[in-house]
Amino acid sequence: MNAHDESPQHADAPAPAAPVVLAATRWGRIRQLVVHTAVKAWDDSIFNKSAAAAFWQTLSLAPLLLGLLGSLGYVGHWFGPNTVGIVQSKIVAFARKAFSPSVVDSLVQPTVNDVLQRGHGGVVSVGFVLSLWAGSSAMATFVDAITAAHGQATARHPVWQRIFALLLYVAFLIIAVLVLPLIALGPTIIGRVLPHTWREPGLRLIDTFYYPGTGLLLIVGLTFLYKTALHRTLPWHRLFGGALVAGVFFMAASEGLRRYLTWVTRTGISYGALAAPIAFLLFTFFLAFAIILGAEFNASVQEFWPARATRLAQIRAWWRDRRHRDTATTTPMPSIAPAPAPKDPPAPATPPRSPSVRTNSPTT
């Protein structure tokens, strides 16, 4: 453990008798929090976990798109005609905002087109069920990293944690199937509802805040992931900060990586057919790094300023105490039998009397 890690509740540090005394100035507190988050992330092997998560994200891309776009084929008619095609265009457009053009043109868009050519009939196949397991591998990596950041790595059984990650992945998939059409068709629906005089400025306003609003929705989804991944969870407002840190970090890292890839392309350095997969791996690495860094930030804030227990945890503690009291009052105390009266000591045995010996006097 490094000497400058002054965490009051770090796993390797002894528990202090009083709360940690932070610097008097606001910048001093921020500096301590940033330093402690960096040290804690390094100690928790954030680079190794991010690399593993990037690997599983790459393998999970096709299963994710198969489950997402294939399931949209069943519910798309709820939102209008050509819903799947509109969602496809929005996914590709949003990918161009997050990834480099080579990644989108060589990897994301061909995968989306291939999934759409199969149709939604593949959702009922055995391959789709297997794709759920493969797609949930990245989710399992994130759940393991988030629980480890908060010191809850052993709170769940390993088998149950893997099944829990699968259920969480399916839940996110269902939410995405229901929310993505609303995001894709929302501007069109709002434009139809607005009066004619307000339609043009309203659509301009929607176009201005469309992608920031989508990013805010993704941050809320990441907060939900932080909330549900923990065995002993924290309040919502204590987890939103880490999601915001993750979003800002990924946007900055993505912009820097796009500029770097553009510079590499101009200098003539080329990886050939491996250029697009390598670039996608780098993007997924920074995405995983951002998510894990947000979890480490939330854990550091919790260590310096412990939050009160959530209402659900308080209700559980109250119910547990009540059951304990009810059990203590209803269970009869074992009756204590009175001690037996002391018995008189036995009389000492009298020694047997020896027979008298008669002596006959000799006759004279």
C-alpha cells in the first residue's frame, strides 16, 4: 500500500477511531479524493479488468445486436412502420459520435446489416439463447469489477453472481428494446404534436439537445447498473457522481482516441485488416475503464463520507430486530430445577465385634 493513500476505510488500512480529517480548503478535499481514487483503482488492477471487459465487449457485440434488433422485430409495429430501420440508423449515427469512422464503416454497420438480414425469426432459436450467455459475459465482468471496488467481491456466491449478471443483461436488453424506439421516433412524434407555428423552432431545439439528452439517459442507465450490481447498495444520489465521472472520462478519451487514429492514418501507419478491430478494442477498453473508474470513485466517496443506510436496508434491519425480539419473548426460558436437599452423611460403619475367647483354666 502506498504511503499517501489515506483512506479511512481501505481494506489494508486499520479502522480509525474518528472520521478522517480532510484539508480545510475545497481544493484540498478534491485533491485527496482524486489521489485516493487513482491509488485505489491501481490497487484493484483497473487496467487488467478493463482489458478483460474490452475483450468480452468485442465478443458480445454481435450477440447484443442480435438480441436487440431481433427483439425489435416483435415490438416494432407498436411504434409505427419501419421502426427497426429507424433504430438501425440511429444506432449507426450514435456510433459515429462515439467511435471513429473506420470502426463504424468496417465493424459496426456491417454487423448491424448482417443481423437485420437474418430477421427476427432467429430470436426463438437455440443460437439466440446461447448469444444471451455470450452477451452477458461483458456484464459479468462489470458486475465483478463494481462489487470488488466496493469491497463486496465475496458477498454473492460466484455461481449466483454469474446468473445474476445474465438476468441483469436480459433486463437491460428488455429496457433497451422498449426505450430505443422512443428515442429514435421521439423527435418525429413531437414534431407532429407541436403546432405549426412552433414546429420549426421546436425541431431545432430538439436537434440541439438530442445527443446531450441521449447521453444523460445513458448516464442514468449507468447509475442503475451501479445500483443493482451491489449486494449492499447505496442511495441513488451517491452513485450518480461516479456515472457522471465515467461519462465525462469516456467522452474525453473517445475524442482523444479519434484524433490519435486520424493522425496515425495521415502518417501512413496502417495495420491492414486489423485496423478496425484494434480501434474498436481501444474504444471498448476506454469504455470499460470509464465504468470501472466511476465505480472506484463512488467507493472512494463512500469511504471518506459514509452514506446513511438506504430505506430498504433500514426496513430490513428493523424487521430483523423485530423478529429477534419476538423470538426472544415467545421462546420460554428453560425451567431450572431446584437443587436437591443435601442428604445426611451415612453413619460410619461400626467395626464387627470380635467373638469373646473363653479361656479354660487347667484343672488341678
